[in-house]
Amino acid sequence: MKNLGQMMKQAQEMQSKMTEMQDKLAEMEVTGSSGAGMIEVTLTGKSDVRKIKIDPSLIDPSDPEVLEDLIVAAFNDAKSKVEARVNEKMSEMTGGLQLPPGFKLPF
């Protein structure tokens, strides 16, 4: 039973670390860009959009598709950066423990 108690303690520590990491992710900001930096999208670590910056020279009412495409590209750039940072933090927290494919944390 000593091992069970130790496992429970480790599980509680892991849960505490997960909660702390989720709080840090909510505060973290990552910026993605497109159009040589003329569009910037800033996301939190939980992929919530915090702000969008658009260079005024890109605003052309007769061609909104270009602006739309650049916003999507900047968002996708920011999202991939968020995912990389989250994976890095998870790796630090789990001590490099490899999780099974498809198993994602935080839940």
C-alpha cells in the first residue's frame, strides 16, 4: 500500500503542476505574422485572440480577399507557435516522458 500512497501523492503533484501550467498559458502571448510583418495576430497560450495589427496600406476595399488571406496566415503562424510552446512546456513538466500518440495534455 505504500506504493499506492506514493502514486497518489505524485498524481496530486502532477495535477497541481497542470493547474499552474494552464494559468501560465492563459497569460502567455505569442505573435504570428504574415505579409512581411504587415499583419500580426497575437494569441494567448490557450489560442484565444488577444489582438490583431493590420498595416493600413493593406486595406483595399476593392480587394478584401488579400487581407483575409493574410489574417488567416498570421493566425495559423501564431497558432503553430503556441502549439510549439505548449509542447515545450509539457515536455519540461513531464520530464521528457513520451505520451502515447493522440494523448494530449492538458485535457
